[in-house]
Amino acid sequence: MLDIHAASLLQLFTWSLALGVFVAVCYSVVRRLHQDRQDERLPPSLPGHWLFGNAPPTSYAHLQYTQLAETYGPVFTLHYGSRRLCVITRHQAATDIMVKQSHNLADRPRTVAAGELLSDGMRVLTLGAGDRLKKYRSALHATLQPQNAARYEHMQMHNARTFVLDLLRDPAEFLNHAKRYSASVIMSITYGKTTPTSYSDPEVKQINLGLKRLGNAVRPGAYLVDSYPILKYIPFFTSELRRFHREELALYRSQLQGVKTRLSKNECPPCFATSILERQEEFNLTDDELAYLAGSMFGAGSDTTAGVLPVMIMAAARHPELQAKVQAQLDMVVGHDRLPMFADWDALPEVSAFVQEVYRWRPVTPLGFVHRAAKDVLWKDYVIPEGTEVLACHWAIARDPDVYPDPEAFKPDRWLDEKGKMKEDLKFFNWGFGRRICPGLHVAERSVFINTALTLWAFEISEDPAHPIDTMAIMDGALAHPYPFVVRFKPRIANLQEKILAHHE
């Protein structure tokens, strides 16, 4: 009897799957016929299968798009099943399209895997234009704009000092120290956690597992349901993504409940979560929306900084002469008797230039994130039709030789004018575009600045000749992290530990 029942279920599943595939194919054919009539004015299209279009990159899509730019130009078009994607690979095209016409590109495309199933429409990154995005943006702007971001500097300074002490005591673990810094700072900022945080803490492990799942879900072609949304309704086809969402939401709810509990006991310092809870009615946020807003902030902030700091260390080790130039200015402005501080920022353009070149040389989001055209977008003689997905590939834009000569070289001087000041007319779109620019950029910029200044002030960083660094050994993912590499840290400040410990914010 059980065998008959199981066979019936299997037959039902097989027929459901077959029906879903049939409907998906029919839908794709009709849509492609409609798209073909629009393709005449699109940016150059790559040849592909008449039905399935182009094969999505299986790995390192940003490198493949950069290569395609050499053949198809600064903007080209790909078809992934029923999806049409325009890829931007040059700085001027990104300025003309993503910056000057940002009001028409504030939307996100429908992402079934990452947006609907994994996030249930509550994650800022994947959320399309609409009322929910507006109230999210209002809440984020109110708590993360520059004057508010400055409130967190003491947390960042405290943890940056700990980062330097960690490097002094156990230099071989610098990658984990960067992760610890990132996790600790963002847990303090987001949830008011006052105890030291480690990447090995269970809650941080859970959050980073969620980040890994999100990174996988947003990769082109990772889930068939994004190319054929009808598959969302096939039984059992999306059970894994739905389970991931339940686990993530439970985690975010528990973190927010912890803040509420500590608030009731007057044990929670001011933080992002307390600020939003105090104004929850004003922003019209449900409990789950608030939980996801805070949880998403932790994910983005932690993973971004944890990826940038190792690249900064890698660049310093590979370019000792450029490292020495930054240190010469640190010695002149700061000296050896006190630590660099946020107040020194404007007086340290060599540090700022080094940071900007780190962003450009190895972008933390090499692929960027996809936007959607809410209206037809005009560019030169082309039209990007309403509904088209638009991707500005950060890696390719960073290698535009017209804007960044000798783009593969690490050259912080490209960011400085003849007076040694930061150029105002040279930009890189490290934090995104327009209304979808990263809302936490002011917090992230502060973290990267103070850690770069402190680390290069404290240490001479060098490459180990026995273990040469492969600067292209970068993990594939939405947020890029270097694979483990070996460097040496030599203190350049006498009595470094005592001076770090004696510092008071």
C-alpha cells in the first residue's frame, strides 16, 4: 500500500515538473519573440541559442564580462532564458547611464531565488522599487547619514586598536583578525553588543552562512527558477530556499528580541536597532521588516570590511615603496608618540589615496548588483527598453584604460593632484549607484580608513619570498575575499603594545 502511495506521489511530481517545464518553455518562446522585435536598438547582443539565449557564466562572471567588452564594446546585451541583461563595462557609460539616469534605474529586477524565496521580499539589496523600499531607505538614511555615522567612531577606533594588537600577538591569523574586527564592530553598531565578538561565535557563524547562501543565490544562473519563474510553483522545487529563509528570519528575530530584552533592563547602549525601535511607528515597519533591516545591515557591513582589509594588507606587502610613501606622511602628521585618529583624515591624503586604489584594484563587489530599467533608457544611438536588467560590472569599469591608465597596476598616485590632495574629479563606483548606493557607505569608509591608517602606522608589511602572493587569488562570490596568503608584520613603532593600550578614545 505504501509503495502504491509513493508511486502515485512520484507520478504526480513527475507530471507537475513536466507541466511546469512545458509552460516555462512556452512562456520563454512568446517572450523571446516579443524581445526580438525590440533588439534592433539594443546595445550589441551576443549570439546565443534561439530559445535559451546565452549560457550564464558558471564562475567569475566579472572576468568573463571584462573579456567580452574587448569584442562587444562598453555596453552589450545578453539573454538568459526569458531575461535580458545589459552589461556596462566602461566608466563613461556607467556615468551616462547609471549616474545621470539613476532615477530610471532605482528598481531591481525580480529575483525569485534571492528576493522572493530566500528573503520573502524583505531584504534591502534585492527589494524592488515601491513603498517598502521607500520606508527602508528613510530608516537607513535617518540612522546612517554622515553625522550619525560619526557616532560610531569610538566603536571603530576601539576595535581597530584591537586589530593592531591581534596582528602584533598573532600575525599569521591576520585574515581572521580582519573578520573579527568586522563582526565585532557591526554587532556593536547594529545590536549594541558590548562583549567582544568573534567570527567563531555561533550567531556570527549563522549570519555568515546566510550571507554565503545569499551570495550563491544572486550569482547569474545559480538557480533555474530565476530564468523560469513559473518553476516557483512546482512542488518541492524550492523547498531548500524556503528553509533557508525560515532559518534566517528566526535568527534575525532572536537578535532583535535580545535588544528588546536588554532595553527593558536598561542594559543596551544606543545602536541601529534601538534607533529604529524608537521610531518603528514613524517608519511604519513591522517587526519582521525591522528584524530583516537590521540583519541585512549586519551582513553587508561585516562581509564588506572583512574583504577590504586583507586586500589593503596584500597591496602594502606587494608594493613596499608605496607603503613607505603612506608611512612617511603618517610620520610627518602623526609621529610615533600617538595613534592616528579620525581627526587626522583630511591631513592624510596618502592614506585616502591608498584606500581608493584598493577599492579600484580589487573591488569588493567585482560584479556589482543588477538594476532594472523602470523606463526606456537612451544611450547614444541605443535604447535599453523598460524592464531590461542593467548591470554595471565594477571589475570591468575599474579596468577602463581611458580613466585609469595602466589599470592592472596598483597606483595610489592616480587619486592625487599635483599638490598632493585628493582629486575631486576622479571617481570609482565602489558603493553602487544613485538611489541604490550602499546606505552604510559612511560607516564602512570610516572603518577602512582608520584600520589602514593604524595598520600602516604600526607595521612594515612585507611579502614572504618563500610564499609569493597571487593577487588574483580571489574567491568567487557577490562579495570578494582573497584566498589565504602569507605576509610578514614588523613593528615600526617602539613600544607599540604599550602605546596602543595607553590610548583612550
